[in-house]
Amino acid sequence: MGIFERIKKVWSQDMAIDLGTANTLVVVKGQGVVLNEPSVVAIVEQAGKKQVLAVGDEAKTMLGRTPGNIQAIRPLRDGVIADFIVTEEMIKHFIKKVHKGSTFANPRILICVPTGSTPVERKAIQDSALAAGARRVQLIEEPIAAAIGANLPISEATGSMVVDIGGGTSEIAVMSLGGLVYSKSLRVAGDSMDAAMVNYMRKEYNLMIGDSTAEKIKKEIGTAIPTNNNTYAVKGRDLRSGTPKEVNITEEDTSEALNDILKQMVNGIKDALESTPPELSADLVDMGLVLTGGGALLKNIDKRFSKETGLPVHIADDPLSCVAVGTGKALDQEQTFSTMLTEY
């Protein structure tokens, strides 16, 4: 190793990245979560060349509000890379931000990936991080990272089940002895809930709303099982007259809007239970399943899953950062979790 490489290594802090469709979280060894920003990049096109204008929080405020020459892009779709160059720029921005703009930054990076992603998609994620300036890139599967973050005993000979509801994918997995016994990546998650809310408002109220408004409705009044008659004012565009309009919706509305998405998730959980060996199924009756990811914050989602599967359902302590924290732990304790890390 040359003197320059040694300096780079000293100046670099190893990073764990939860590269999500909706948000990207970065954990630095020994410091916990140091960055949590939307996975959005604003790009301006000048003389046929693309230039990055803003990344993260700043870029998200531009979604749906940009003039012709500026595009606000979400470079990840369903947890995998949809735009390679933009993803590379985004990772580069996050590395620089964590290392306070240091040009010497050359960290080792651990990134979590959906279980359903193909070897080609995984290699694309790894190549993006290497091109962004990483010294070495390893990958860990999302449900394993979620289970580590939720402190589940995945290394023991007992069954643990995790349902990680992110922005682009819902990961359902059963683990035992440090490996995946069953795993499935459903392409329905937080974004699908927002889309379902947009469709419902259009169908029931003739109101056109954007994704940001749909997300707000989901967070403010969205529920899996309605429990009260609270109303929430939604502003949008009247489809008939084309003018701005405001309507009041209830929890009943949101539960109806999200019903199909939740049904698909429940069916995914039932499929997992049917495919689990009987001995591990017996463990799950006692242990139940753990919900992680932003979707776990939907009101009463645990009650609905429990009612329809017959299992006890627990929500992880900090569902939003659970995967990132687990990825950070795997980075910290490389010896313990080495069998769960891969390179392409």
C-alpha cells in the first residue's frame, strides 16, 4: 500500500448505507446514523449535458415543482438502480457530505440490497459505489440487516421473521442460524400506498393530488384499521373544472384506499409461513414477526397483520433506521457477520 493510499485510508471513515427508494441513510462506524436524506437528485440540462443541481432534502422540495430544464429524479425504483449515473452522483454527494467535503475520502462501504434484486442489479449498486470513490464495497441483504438492527437472535437455531416495508419493496424473510430460510421481495410498499391514495382521491372525489400530498395523507391520517371519525383537509385540483378544490376525508377513506396493498402484504406473509419448515413455524408462534421500515409506522398495521395471520406482531423500536443500524452493526462486527456479506 503506497503512502497516498495510507493517507486516504486514515482520512476515510467506513460507512454503512441503506440505499432506499425513498430515503438514504448513512451510518458511520462508531457514530451511528449521521445522515438521513431523501433519495432524490435534481438535475439541470445545459447544452445537452446533465449537471447535478441538488441532492437529498433540497432536491425533494423540487419534486413536481420544477421548470422545463430542471428534473427532480428518484434514481432508485423498487430498491434497485433505475438511473446508474444519477445514483453514482448521489452516492458521491453523500460520501462527501459525511467526510465534510474531503477529497481524500476513500471509505469501505457496506450497502444493503433487496433480496429480490438480481446479480446484475447488485453489481450495478456495487459499481456505482466504487465509481463514487469507495475503496471496497460489500453488500448485505435488507431483511438480514433489518433483523440485526431489531436485535433478533438470527445466529441461533431458532426462527426469526422480519417484514421490512420500505419505499419501493416489502421484504419478507424467515431466518435461522445466520441464514435466510425463506425470503421474498414484494414490489408493493410505501410508494404503492401513495399511488393507491392518488387513485382513490381521483376515483372517489374527482380530485387530482400529487405524490407528496398522498404521502402527507398517509402519515397524518392513514390507517390499516379505522378507529375514529377524524377528518383531514386535502387540497388538489378538481378533475371536472380544473380549478383548485379542498375536500375532507376520514380514516375510513384511507383504510379503503390502502386495502388492496395491505392484502397483498398479508398474502406475502402467509406464503412465507406456508413455506417455512414446521420446526421454525413453531418458533414463530411464540416469537411472532417484527415490522421494520417506514411502512411499519402506518397506524394499526400491526393489529391488521396480527388479526389476519394469527401471529403476534411487534414493531421495531426505530423502524425507519432499523435497516441502517443493522447494516452499521454488520460493518462494525465484520467477523461475526462475515458469512452474510457478499461482493460481486
